Amino acid sequence: MVDTIPSFGLGTFRVAAGKTAQSVRSALQLGYRHIDTAQYYDNEAEVGQGVRDSGIPREDIWVTTKVWWERLRRDDLIESLKVSHEKLGIGAIDLVLIHWPSPDSVVPIAETLAAFQEARSLGLLRHYGVSNFPAPLLEAAVKAPGGSEIVTNQIEVSPFLANRALVEATQKLGVKVTAYMPLGEGRAHTDPTLVDIAKKHGATPAQVTFAWLLSRGIVVLSASTNAEHQEINWDAQKVKLDADDIARIDALDEGKRNANPPFAPKW
């Protein structure tokens, strides 16, 4: 059984349900062992189908899903996880995250964490964590009853949003950082600096970006439905950047978010 979140995974945000099962299956057959979905993505059933179709033993695969911010009350959370558990159809979910924190902390974090622990006792999940938590909220969550078991804080990180303060605060609390939108909504593919570094290493700009994140101890979520592209992304783990490469990528930071909906916390 995988007990630590694998450092390189496949994200399924914005992946149409019709393509999800195939993309999950091909990624797992290529070597991926971490698949990320969410209730909000509306493709949990297809993720589960891809896991079952892959031929990879279930115990070797780590599947993450997320509970939407409107379902964080105890009863809502338990019921929504029963639905996710049924849709996925893979047994206990390896990791469940709070997708976005409760706006203005209307739902106390202690209530949600207690509900997670209850859900675990019901066999619905194995681990829990958070997503999109700024440092003060994360610190409060970690200090709450059950907070010491928070596995990760999944946040937006890319060369254009290095998010250093939050990354460092998260890691200092002993919580793993997982990066979503690592390519800055596609900007990384054509950025001149990343293209130049990629040429130096015989790599792609995406591979360089993923290697930069891995060098910071950050869990990467790549996204592709194409098996060939999935394999190329997977091979980013072989790319070794030098100090000059990392400094040049660090300099790309603009501090601009792509994901900042109206219900997002103050950063």
C-alpha cells in the first residue's frame, strides 16, 4: 500500500469525462502512481474506471479527490464522500482534500477535520489534507484537533507564481506542497527562458518546469490525455537542473494567480 503521496502525478482538472478513463489508464501503465481528481471535476467515476482498467494493483496507486467548499459541514462531508467513494469504486480513497477553505471560516476547521476522521473510520478514506489554504489558515488547521495528520496543501505554483512564502510556510509546518497549474495555464510551453533552458538539456519547457518544482520538494501534477505527452512529462524526473537554471526560472516569478475565484480566501 502506498503510504506517502507520490511526487509526480496526473491531474484531471478540465478533462472531459469521455477522455478521463483512457488517460488515467495510459498514465498508470506508463508508470504514474498518483491520480488527482475532485468532486467538482465531475469525472470521479471515470477516474475509478481508468484505475480498474489499468491492470495495476490497486494497492500500488494513490488516488486523491477533493470535497467542494459547500460540503464541509459534518453531515454534508460524510454524505458527499459516500458518493465519491461509490463513484470511484476503488475502495478507500487514498487522500481527500478540502478543495477550498470555508469562506470566512463559517464552517470551523475542527468540524471538517473531525468529519474526515469519522469518514476514515467508515472506510471512506485513508488520509486527508487541504487545498488553497493561505499560511494563517493552514497554521490554524494544523493546530486544530486532527490537524497534525494533514498530508498536503495543494496550491497554485508555477514559474510565474513561485508562491515562495506559502510554499515555505507549508513546508515549515511539515506539510507537503502539491502544485496545480504548474505550467501557468500553458505559458511555460513558449516562455523564452524556459525554451532556452530546455534546449540546453535536450528537454521540453514542460519537463524543465516540472524538474524545477521537484527540485523545491514540491509534488507535481501534470495534465495530459495523450499517452506520448504523458510519457514525456513523466521523464521530467530525469532532468537535472543546475543552479544557474534554477536562478533563471526563479526570476520569472510575477506573483500573479490564475485561480482566484470570489470565494477564495485572502492571500
